[in-house]
Amino acid sequence: MHKQKLRTKNRRRSVKAYSKTPQSKSKIQLLSVAIKRLSPNWQASLALATLIVFGWGYAAFAQAPAAGPTTAELKVAIDTLWVAIAAFLVFFMNAGFCMLETGFCRQKNAVNVLAKNLIVFALSTLAFWAIGFAFMFGDGNDFIGLNGFFLGGADNSPATGDAYKGIFSALNWTGVPLAAKFLFQLVFAGTAATIVSGAVAERIKFIDFLIFSLLLVGIAYPITGHWIWGAGWLADMGFWDFAGSTVVHSVGGWAALMGAAFLGPRIGKYQDKQVVALPGHNMSIATLGCLILWLGWFGFNPGSVMAADPNAIAHIALTTNMAGAVGGIAATIAAWLYLGKPDLSMIINGILAGLVGVTASCAYINIGSSVIIGLVAGILVVFSVPFFDKLGIDDPVGATSVHLVCGVWGTLAVGLFAVGPGGYPWLVDLAGKPIGPHGLFFGGGFGTLIPQIVGILSVGGITVLLSSIFWLVLKATLGIRVSSQEELEGLDIGEHGMEAYSGFITETSSDGFSQGYSSGDIPQARDLPNTL
């Protein structure tokens, strides 16, 4: 034990003495002594770590640095991301339509309304992929596209302008991949079909609505869309519609109007030449639907830039929001004065009316003009709803008033309020040449207003014609309306065999007729045949 202590003491002395040797003793020698004091395992680990460090260093030195993405590639990536996000927002508008229309309709038809709004986008996806996108944007003639069915054919997107070599030349102005172009246009097509759902609610057969939606999205919508957005004859004339007051909303509104007309009013809606209110069952979810749609419009309008241009996106979002806000305020005041109460349904439709009204012009107008456009739209919708009731057109949610009437107004507004070519930095073509509509109130004369009127009449005429053909064929073959008994019991049971609120009190009595009515009180129950 004494010897062990002595050896330890001597070792400490030797290290201490070594540390006090002259500076000729290098640091390498000190490191060597320290390493020798380590256990064999630690010495082996240290050697292995040294080899790894030297190996990595050599690999890093030998490897050439990878080239990063170019500015052009980054622009394509950012533009594509923005277009995709905008498309997602517009897609989410389907949830808004579900909530809005279900809340505005009666409890016994809630499942039917939800099912229609849910399935219509799935059907629109297939129809637009198979033929709709080709008819609308494929190269063809001034009236219809003839290339690109099933999204096939030559395409070198995201090339733009003269560099683009493909069959979708109408979209060569946006530098995003073809898949992004299709996705964004698809959600617009689905919106047009969804508009019809509300106007024909509570009495249409489910199968007929599905077939009509396929025909609308596959044929009628893309044909008129080709005239405007597909570089067709209306575009050549000088018709402008930035985000779809006519292309989407008016087309859906015209189709909805014809559907409501051919179906006829709901049982009990008009009695003794008086309009009988059939109030919706849940204004809470109707209000939620309105807010979702308002949010979705920030993808609908700013997304139509199809590029991440910060100035354009911010300006369009602001004009869009301003028109919607003023539309809601104007409708509130107008309903208060005209109806005696600030009707919530009118407030909701006033907001949507302002949004629809500014959709065509949102990129071409200043903030003050958006206020005027929203103001007029909000007032129009309040008086449009009772106007259609006087004509005997039963529209449970006011779709024709919001989308058709205010879509027409919004299209005219382009010819009145547009600031003119080059009025904003984004109003230029790919070569930097100023483009854009020039409104009557901003020194443009009638040069823009006249093509807008021609476009409204031509698109309305062909949509009415095609929609009438579709509805009449369906009426003659399948019958487009449910039986009076099914309608009184509710389409949830008759069409789907289920209830939206199972276990709650329903709106029908034991004999199948609505509470508060009997078969003798409602002459329409006797007069209507089982199928129309």
C-alpha cells in the first residue's frame, strides 16, 4: 500500500515537473501525455473520431457545391403555391353553400340539400376533366375548344407567351403548371353548378339534379366560358370579366332561374295570390355559410391573378372585401326601410350580392368604385327577391337574385368604373404593353360598355337555351319533381330514407302533411301530379 501511494505521488510530481519545463516542451507532447493517460477504449474512440472528421472534410472539399434554384424557378414555385392556396379557398366555398342553403331550407329537406352540395363537386370534377376543360380552354375556334379532352395533349407549362407550345393557348399568360391551371378552373366550374342547387331546393328529384349538373359543367358552362376566358369571340370583341360575374355567377344564375321556372313553386308558397313565407330552419348555420363564402371570395377574386403579385392580390382583396361589406350594410338599411325589419336573410344575401357584383371588375377599379358597386348590389338584391316572387319563381335561397341579377350588374360595372389600360401596374400584357377595360365614368366612352352588354345578352341567351333543353328532356323522360306526398313529408325521407336530426320533432304530422295544414287546406297537393 505504501509503495502504491508512492508511485501515485511520484506520477503527480512528474506531471507537475513536466508542466514547469521550458517552453521547448511543445503542446503536442502535452497532448500525447494526456492521451496516454486515457484508457485503451477511449484511445481507440479518439482515433476513430479523428478518421471520421478527416473523411468528412475531404468529402466536403472534393464535392462541388450544388447549384440553387434560379429566380425563374422560384417564381414558378411561388406562383403555383398561391394558385393552389386560392383554389383551396374556393373549394372550401362548397362548405359555405352547404351551410347557407341548408339553413335557408326547412328541416325536413336538410339531408337532401347537403347531399346535393356535397356530390355536385365530385360530379363537376369528372365532367370538367373529361370534356369541360377542353371545351373551355382547348385550342379550337372562337366558339368552342376542340383539344385537351381528359387533360391530354401537348403542353409545356409553365412556359408563357410565345414560349408556350401546347394546346391550351388561352392560358399561356400564367406561368404555372397545367395541373395548377386545371385545379383552379375546376373549383370555379363546381361553383357554377352549386348555384343551381339552392334555387331548385325542396322539390327536385335527386337524380335529375345530378344529371343536370353534369350537363351544365360539361357543356353549357365551358362553351360560354370559352367565348370569354378561352380567347373566343367575346374576348376578341373586348368583353372583360376578371373573376367571373358573368362566366360563373350569371351562368349559374340563368341555369337556376330556368330550373326554378320548370319545377314550379313549392307547395304552399303562393296561396290566394299571396306569397307565403316558408322560413328556413336554422339561420345560425346560414350565417356561418355566408362567412365561409366571404372567406372563399379571397381566393376567388385575388386568386384569378394566377400569380403571386403582391400589389394585385392586396388591391383585389381590398376591393372585394369593401364591396361585400357595403353590400351587407346597404341590404340591411334597404330591408329595414322596405320590409320594416332588418331581415337577417337579406343581410346575408346583401353581403353575397356585393361580392358577386365586384367579381368582374375587382382588378380594374379603385376602392371608391367598389363601394358604389357594393351599394347598388345590396339594394338590388332586396328588391329582386320579391320581384321574382311576383313572377311566381320560387327560389328558396335567393340564388337568382344574388348570382344572376348582381352578376349582370357586376358585368355592367366594368364598362362604367374600370380605370383604363395600364391604370394599375398589373394591367399589362406579357410584353409590358398596357391593357385593360376603360369605363364610361373614367373617360372611356362606350367602347367597353357596349361589349359588356353584348356579352350579358349572348351568354344569357345561350345558357337559357341549353338549360331549357336539359330541363325539358329530363322532365319528359325522368320527371324532374318529386310527388306531392314526398314533398310534404320531406325529401330527406322520400329521396334518402333518413333524417338530418333523428329523434327531433319533424315538420310533418301523422298523415304526412306539414303541421298547420291538411290535405284540404292545400289545393296544390291535389293539383300537382306525382311527376312533372
